[in-house]
Amino acid sequence: MDPIDKRTLSERDICTKYITPAIYQAGWDIHTQVREEVTFTNGRVIVQGLQVSRGRPKRADYILYYKPNIPIAVIEAKRNTYGVGDGMQQALSYAEMLDVPFVYSSNGDAFLQHDRTQTSGVLEQEIPLHAFPSPEDLWKSYCTWKNIDDTKTKIVTQDYYTDGSGKTPRYYQLIAINRTIEAITKGQDRILLVMATGTGKTFTAFQIIWRLWKSRMKKRILFLADRNILVDQTKTNDFKPFGSAMTKIQKRQADKSYEIYLSLYQAVTGTEEEKNIYKQFSPDFFDLIVIDECHRGSAAEDSAWHEILEYFSSATHIGLTATPKETKYVSNIHYFGEPVYTYSLKQGIEDGFLAPYKVVRIDLDKDLTGWRPEKHKIDKYGKEIEDRIYNQKDFDRDLVLDQRTQLVARKVTEYLNATGRFDKTIVFCENIDHAERMRQALVNENGDLVAQNSKYVMRITGDNPEGKAELDNFILPESRYPVIATTSKLMSTGVDAQTCKLIVLDQRIQSLTQFKQIIGRGTRINEDYDKYYFTIMDFKKATELFADPDFDGEPVEVYEGIKPLLKNPYEGPGRTKYVVDDVKVHVVAERVQYYGSDGKLITESLKDYTRKTVLKEFTSMDSFLKYWSEADQKLAVIEELKEQGVMLEELAKLVGKDFDPFDLICHVVYDQPAMTRKERAEQVRKRDYFTKYGEHARTVLNALLNKYADEGIENIESMDVLRVQPINQFGTPLEIINIFGGKDKYLKAVKGLEKQLYLAEA
């Protein structure tokens, strides 16, 4: 008989005494093949007003690896008071995220096994502890599932690069790397990887290339990018380990003595004479070509990139993009095939690797109603304005309203004044002329800071060498200037602006691809610079694209044929533009929208959204009261509400009273009369609850009650409250605890105080 009563053991004890020994007995190397308590997401960033916290990260009890780069099984452990299979549903959700085929749940009595490689028959069965499968057993099944034959095993099991620092690919990067390599081993020669901006496409590409190069399956590789800065960053950062095997193609010279080639695609294309550079290589010189930001034309049959790919058609081609271009005339899917893996913006935000956003929508009167000039009206430069109605699609293209530009600059400046005047900001304008006028308006709105440094506001556009020269400084987190960049197209893609906190849209955007790319400028998180989320200020209804069902969905091919040659009505000489400086423009409506926990923009009122969200979890007032009163710590309930998307701080501002979270929910969700924190505190005092304590203890409890009235329940539950004013004036934390007769009695007194605060409802 087992001398230990398993039902008394903690989950960790069950792991140590039963699950780990069973894995070890089956032949798994505990040091290289088994990882315990593996945290594989960061926990979603939760924004409440200006406060930021994180939700719970996802953590697997065990992940088993055949090799460090190949996760193969997930085990979820439970205390013995649970059934053997009680952890299975959680384990399955982890296995699906991690792309792992073998799934186990155990309470220390046995294992429940779920085999995702099976499509019919016995998917789940219970197996004894001593019968846990060996690494070789699972690997054999894995290879069958993935169609990996013996000749390709060396390539698939080639380790990723590690520099000894402990940095490893994130879970989704590992899936992208493995799926790409598996596809290549099966003979697939056109591959598309879709990964949201900010999720490490270049690092993922490096690891793919490293493993293929190290295994010698691919010996000569060309990496193409569309911006010089991207090529240089790639060479000095992610690709640095290739060392002397790597070169950058420049000065139109092809040195054939290297194995890894990096190139700006413009460096190998151009006039017929210039194109000779890539023809200096034989068509079969490269085994692999990786195209970064491949949405920018590589899949178009009339693009320069396509000509290069056609020349090196025998090589494997991998396209990397955050936004596959899918139109009637251009299609990445038509060229590369369906993506082997997609990691979306929504998933990146949910996992806590990408920054969530809020939207400030500002509608201007002339944008909504249009503007028609009176008869024979002359613009500021003496041109008679054509008599017609001008509306949003005309502004800053056919017609400039100077006062509209000034109003936009003023609203941007007001926002920065309220949040942080040195928060990096990109203002997207219709064209270069608009970007210049916006720069001037912002300079005038921020004269004090521009006087200190003229680079506070800069136009960064393709035609302006001074502005382009500052692009690196705008991107560099350590560089304070420029702070505000006005642009049109130059900064819409490939600009790694980690600390950008405000994106202003004064550009009419109708392309979902362009919209996704622009939003991607703000999605990076940089904790060192306090960048956890960003704001989109929208003047031209561009954020209506968030409602498009394809905004964050799977890319769908819509390619139909060759693009006809259409004249762009907004380009070329001879186009008349009117500039009007005496027409007033006003803000008609301004509202804030938030990124919800379901990955969609909240377009309803905050009260309605809160009501709907809370009622999903607590269908009645009684169920909420019961949950609140039984919670060991009210803070845990508050954090749970926040994780579900309830924005308590924003709600409190809207309600306009110093209600605590309990009263906010009761009032907004269940239409109950609410008490302010001060009113609740006063009720406790009237009950003479403190009389059962000694004089010193009463003084401390009274101070805690004042703390609650001023700051809320979450500020009295933590032991940290003993270290801050005014509580710390009564002594050290230990001395204060001893006033009550020890820690347990102090905590019991705080619990009693909480019960008194909510006595009428409990």
C-alpha cells in the first residue's frame, strides 16, 4: 500500500513524486528533454486609464521535447483530489497553441493520453504511470504524422542557433520555423509566412536559414529587403552569427565567394544595364531566397522582384509579411501558396507580445457635411475655385483648408500635453505637401519645444534628405528627437519604431493591407521605455476598417488577373489644388474606443460594454455578491474583471463618483444604488466595530479605513500598505503586526474590516 495519502499532496508534490519519475523511467532526459512550469506567453497587457498591468501568462506544467527545437508533448498536472483527466481540456488548448501532437493529464494515479495524430478511432485512453511512452515511440508517431522520412530527419532535427544567453525562439516563432522546414523537406518550394508586425519575422527568418544552412540542405541563400535600413539592421543584428560567410550586395558587384547574401532588391534591379548584377550569378546559384515584406510587390507579375524570382526559379522562395496583398491584380497566395503559418495581431495582443491600442475618433464638420465655395471664390493664391461640393476625399488632395490642418495639429498637441509631450508620434498625411503643411502647423502649436530643439517636429518623407536622415533617430529608443514625424508613405511599413505611442491618421485609407501596415508601427512593446500600448487618433474614419471581418482574419486569395494600366488621378503634372485659409473648421464629435478582450474594437458605450461583459460571468446580482463576499482577496476579483476586459478606471471617470469597483459594478451592471468609498467608511465607524480592539490597533484600523476611503479596497489588502504613509508612522511592518498579536491576527482584522465595509450586501 502506498504509505502516502496522495489526496493530501500539493500539485507540485504530485509532479515531483509521481509524474517526473514516470517520465524519467520512460527514458526521457530530464535535463535536455523535459521542461517544467513553462511560461510561453507574456500575459495580455491590460490598460486601465493610464495604469497598465498584465493578465495571467499561459504556463504548461510540462513540455517534453524530442530535441530543443521540437516540442512533442504537453502534460497538465492536477492534485489527487481531481480526476486523472481533469487537466485534459486545459492541456489540449495549450497543445493546439504550441502545435504539439501528444497531450496528457495526470493526478498522480495514471495518465490520460490524447493523441492528436489520430483522426479517428481511440483518441483518448488511460495508461498506467509505468507505461508512459518513450521519446523514440513518440518521435516515430510524430514523423508519421508529419510525413518526415528517414532521409530528412537530420534537417528537421537540426538545432536552432543559440548564443548561450538563454534567448530561445518564442513558441509561435518555433512553429513558424518548424513548419517552414518541414514544408521544404517535403519538396514545397514556394512558402508564405504571415506574422504580425513586431513579432520577430527577421529573427524567425534567421533561424530558418541557420538550420537549413547548418544541415547543408541549402548552401547559398539570398535575403531580399526593400529598405536599406532593414538590410543593414538585419546584417548587424539578427544575422550577425553568419559572420564571414555573409555579405551585402552593393556597388553592383557580385562576389561569388560567400554563402549568405543580403540585398536591397533595388540593388539587383534597375535599367537593362544595371540588371546585369543578378545575371552575374547563374540561375541555379542560390538554393534559397527569402523575401522580407513580400507584400510590397514581389508577388506582382509586373514587379522588379518577380523578375529576380523568375530568374532564380529553381531556388526555394520564402515570403515573409504581416499583411499578404490580396487584390484582384496582386496576390501573394497566388504566387507562394497558402501560408504555412499565420500569427495574427489579435493573437499577439492576446499573448502579451504586442501592444493593445485605443482609438480616439475625431469628426470634423467640413469632413461630414462637405464644403462648397460661394460663386467666383478665390483661393489664397488668387485661383478661382471650381464650383462643386468638396468632401473628405478631396481635402488635402484637390482642396486644402488651412484651418482644418491647424485644428488637427491643435488636437494632436492637446493629446500630447495630457499624456506626454515627448511620446513618439507619427502623423500620416495624404501626400508630401500635406505632410509639410502639417509639420508647419505642429511647429506653431509646439513653439516652446521647437525653440529648444528644431527637430522636435520633422517631416520624414521620401523626397526630403534632411528628414530621411532623421529616420534612424526617430526609430532609436535612446534618441529623444525627433518626437513628432509627419509622413505620407515612407513610414507606413518596415519602420521598427518600438517606442511610438501615438499614430495619427489624417490620411484616407481604404486598403486593408495599408491600414494593417500603418497600425503595425505602434504594436511593439518596449518595457524599458514604458511603452505597453498605443493610441490611434483618427480624423478620416480609417479605423472603420477595424470592423472589416478580414481585418485580422486569415488571408483569402482574390487574385483574378493582370492589373490594367490605370492612370492615378492623384499623381502627375497638371493637377489643380486649391488652398483656402478663411474657412472655419470645427470638431463635431470626439469619442474614445477601446480594444476589447475579444480582440475587437468596443464601439458601444463603456457602460453597455461593462454590463454585457459582467453578465456573461455573473448572470444575477446574487451570483456577483456571493463571489465578491467569498473571495479571499477582493483584489483577485478586481484583477479577474480587468482580464475579462472590464475597464474599471475608465468606468469610474465616466460615472464621476469615487465608487470602488464593487459599487461601480452594482451600479452600472445591476442598476443598484451605490455608496461612495467615504460613505462606506463612515458606516463602519458608526457601527463601533473598532471597540473590540485595543487603542493602538484601533488607530491602525482607522488609518486603513481612511486609506480605503481615499484610494480603494486594493490598497489595504496588501502587506505593502504597512510601509507607506500614513500607516508607516505607527512603526515598522513587524511592529504594527505585533500590535495585533502577530501576522495571522492582523490579516484576520483586515478581513473583518472588509466584511464590515460590505456588510449590507454580504
